[in-house]
Amino acid sequence: MISPNGIGKDAFWQALKDGKSGIKAITRFDTNQFKTKLGGEVDDFKPEEFLGEKGLRSLDRSSRFICSTAKMALDDAKLTVTEENTDEIGVCTGTTLSALWNVSEFGHQIVKDGPLFTDVGLFPGTVVNAASSLVSIRYNIQGFNTTISNGYTSSLDALKYAVDFIKLGRAKAILVNAVETLGIAGFTGFNILGFLAGSSGEEVSCPFDKRRNGIILGEAAATVIIEDEEYARSRKAKISAEIKGMGNYFEAYRLGRYHLDPRGLKGSMSRALNNAKLEAGDIDYISAAANSVVKQDYLETRAIKDLFGNEYKKVPVSSIKSMTGEPFSAAGLLQIVAGIGNLRYNFISPTVNYHVADAGCDLDCVPNNWRPAKLDNILVNNFGPGGNAASLVLSRLN
């Protein structure tokens, strides 16, 4: 994985345990015209360390990210793609805004130089499945290649799609990827919608805190390899965790707006628990979707209270977005990688920048410092304005 506060899973897990934030002043583009100046920017990424020098010029930032995380994951899983097994391996990627840089640059050149003088190399990257396709091309993965573009829930939805393919016998191993990168086009869009922190208060990512007033955008990429358990054991794979259950829900509400009743998130959490054959009391920790937006954090609190009833304060709930910013489509997979580290090293990641309690968000949000805990089942939540909600139960494999 690649994140603002760590490249590679081990560095990321240590950063989460230390409460290390990757949020900093944006350098990738000029922010002088915006009130918001900060972002979860990756600033120490060297793609040649993972991909070599050859062919880098033809890869945009999103493709460099995702091809690098795919390489890390294949190496970590000791999964070698050959002509004999390539048809049994697939790729499924969650992303929404990764093609925006190519789209905006291609459009700019058409207007500036005219259609006959536009860089032909930009056009293939204007489609949302470009980054995912390049993973298959680079590593000769021929089973299938699918891109899921559902905004905030894209990577969990991509994971569910991949799980279904394995259950249907369409694949034995799948690289599930997620990627978003910072760019001025996406940043401008979130700014126009009024979702960025700093436009009406302090510029800080502080989920569940009363000072919260919007998101700090982040960039990140991650790849997890999921396999049929029998196949994984047959090749003596190192198994990190089990996908116990998944659920998603679409509220069919207005784009860019929150429904006042968090029925979508309640529905996705309930479906994930039912699918996992677990009760709410079996959950040891919730990795929250909370991203420092006033309504989002409040609605997630309400949904958790409705699901857990009077026992809601007994389950720790924290948001790693306090350290990474909001990586949009990549959020779910980052939370899963974080969850694997939580299960492996028996700790709960903190919600940093938490200083002023909000009565409407009265959860145990693990403020500012990590907490030791023996974890068996983690509930991961994703949702945002517009109606999509997704949840997953990640469990220790006994």
C-alpha cells in the first residue's frame, strides 16, 4: 500500500500505532486560490523502486501508485502469475477520480492547441478503467479486469464483486485494488460542494470532534489479494485475515447530499453482520467512515447507536482518516489494510486531533492514542453523501 503516512504495510501500521499524520501543505498544485491548503499528500514515493525505470513516462500518478501496490501485494503473497494460472487470477479496482488529471489535461490541450495537436498519449488514460487495465497488462493477469466507480464505497464494492466472482468459481485469486490521487480538478470539485475543511472553521481532520467542519482530501493506493481458502492453503499462502461478511445498501437519495436518516449505513452494517452470522456484540472494533464532515460523523454515530443499542459505548470506534485524510474511493481498502494490522498486532488505531467532545458523537472514539486489544472481528464502514453505503466484517482466521 501507499499512503500519506507510510509506504508499505509495515510503515503504515507503525504510523497508525504512533498516531502519525500524513496531512501536510499541498505541493502538487497551487492552493493560493483556496482557503484549504492541506492534503494527505504522498511525498516520498519513488516508483522506480517498485517498477524499474522502463516505461514510467507512460504511466500517470494513479497508474504508478496502483501498479506499485500490486507488485508489493504479489511479492507479499508469493503469488507468481504464469501462463498456466493467469486465467484463474483476476483484477478488480475501486476508483472514481483517478482519470480526472488525464481528462482535464486532454481537454485543456484541445482548447489550447486544437484537436489536431493534442498529445495522443493522454487519451487512453481518460477512461476510468485505465489504471486497473495497466495492472493486468504489466503482470499478465488475464482472468478478468473490472473497475468499480461508486465514490466513497468503491473499494469495498470492488471487494464484494471480487468475493462473488470467487464464490461463483470464476477465479481462484483476485487482486483487489483502490486508488485516488490529489489533483486540482478533484480538489476544486470538493471545494465547490463546500466539503473541504477550513472554509468555515479550523483546517483540521478531526472526526467526531466538535470542531470538525469538513474533509482534508487525501491520496492513496492499496492492493489486497483475496483467495478461495482451499486454493490459498494448497499453495501454502500466508493468510492475513478472513472476509467474514459483507453488506451494501443504496438509499437512492440526492447526489452530494446526506439523507437525514442513516438507513443506508444501518442497512449495510446489518447485512454484513447477517452475512457473517454474527451479532452486534461479536464486534470488537469499528473502523469508521467518519471523515470530519459534521453530518457524516453524526449520522454514523446514530447508525451505530441504533445497531448496538444501549451497549454502543462498549465498542471502540475510530477513524484513520484523522491521519490519512479522506482518500475517497481508496478509503475502504486502506481501512482493511489497517484492520489486518490491528488483528496481527492486537491494537486499535486512534482518532487523532480529538480535543473537543461533541454530545452528538458520544462514542468511544479511541482519542489520540492507540489502545492494546485482542481483536477477533472488525467492522469496516464506508459511506458518504449520495446514497452508497458498504460494510465488511474482517476477522482473525482461527
